[in-house]
Amino acid sequence: MPVSDTPYWLQATSDNSLPLIHFVHGNSFPTGTYKVFLDQLQSNYQIRALEMHGHNPAYPVTDCWPELCKELIASLEVSHARHNKPIILLGHSLGGMLSLMVAKMRPELVRCVVMLDSPVVAGWRAKVLHVAKSLNVAVKFPPAKFSLKRREIWPSKEAAFQHFASKDMFAIWPEQVLCDYISFGTELHSEGVTLRFKRDVETAIYCSLPHAINRFCAQPYPVPIGFICGTTSQECSQAGLFHTKKLVGENFDWIEGGHLYPLESPELAAEKAHAMVQKLLAKTK
């Protein structure tokens, strides 16, 4: 099992003339976990990313994620100043929602947004979410219910690898993707290794999901938005797709797989993401 101690986003090297993508990871998965997926895109784009959202004390996890948005904006401002051009936002799950909100807040920084299985929770579902948060019971429901108790320490990286490989959700990942998750997603601990993405942060993110997303979805949206949905995604099924499809219109596509399809089928996911980006870029010319 190959092990790397270098943040993936620092390893990325690309032709500066290529379009610039800023990738935003899903909850609990550091950017390096997506290495196979992102490697497929590097022949066509420069790739930039923050390694982990939610762990910088300057940008804590709070209700509806305003500080996480500020963290992403701060990173985009640096890239925009360096390259003097708007940036393509590509985000999975949490990352897609942050991208959507930031594009609305600072459209001058963004060329387009591609959301990878990041369903828009709006309408009556958003009201239910708001009530659950107000009553402080969101932590009693999945996925927060499970992340709160997630195992986070193993005697070695190999033991961590075997633990996840035995789980149905991870067993369908290509072996290299799981290796990358262990390489980039764990760190040394007095008892062996532990998850770098802390479970209390993961749980806090789930419990603070934006419940007022309607205001970000009012048409017309300032930049083109695309959405790629997993055919068996429980997250999309639970959230519903009415508001998502209303937001993106014809820029909606399906891909075989579940909520974690960028990790389940990274090559196919990269093909779909590239096709959607090109479709959206054609609208910005």
C-alpha cells in the first residue's frame, strides 16, 4: 500500500495556459482521496484545492457554513489574483454546496460551477431541517448519527486499510483510491494512526447543513451551473431533485453509481465532469 505524506494539492502541476479548476472535497474526505479522479483531469485543466475544509480555526464550522464559504473565497481570491481569470468550481457533496453558495456571493471569481451529487435541500425539506437544527436533534439522524461514533484510531495504516476494505461502501472503490484515502486521510497517533478529518468536524458539518438555500437558488443565477447525479445516490433520493433540476435546467446528467461515485468510478466520473465543464464553458464565451 503506497503511502504519501505530501498534500495532493501541492503535487499538482499543470500548464498555466489551461483553464483553472478549484476542486472542493466532500465531507470527511481530504482532497488527496480524490487523487485518481483529479489525475484524469490534469491534462485539460490546472487543478487547485484546499486540502481539508473545516479544520482551520480561522474558519470554524458554524450554522449554514458562512465561515467555510469565507475560507473558500479567500483561496479563490489568491488564485484569481495570481492568474487574473475566473475559476471553474468543481465540488463533491459538501464541496458542491460550498461552490454554489460562493459563486452566488462572489460571481466575479467564478466562471462556472459543477456539482457532483450535491443535491439542493429546499422547500419543505429545508423547513424540516431547520426545525431539527432548532431542536438540536439533527445529530440523532443519519449521517451525523453515524459519523459521531465513527472509529478513528487503528494500530497501523495497514490495519486501517483492512478495516475500510471490509466495509461494503469502501469495498467497491478501486484499490488505489482506498490506498489514497489511507495515505492522505490518516496521520500518526500515540496509539498508531488516526483519521486526519476529525469526526467531530464531520458531524458538525452534517448538523449545520444550510436550511436557507432558497435565497441562493433564485434565478437568474450569475454563472452557469451543472449537476451530475449518481443513479443510486441515497442522498439525492432523500433530498429530492426538483429544486436541483430547476436550478441547473438542461445542465443535468446522470452517472452510474452512488453518492461517492467520484471515488467509486473515478475515471468515468472525470469524463462526465470534463464534459459538463466544457458544456458550461461554451455558455460563458
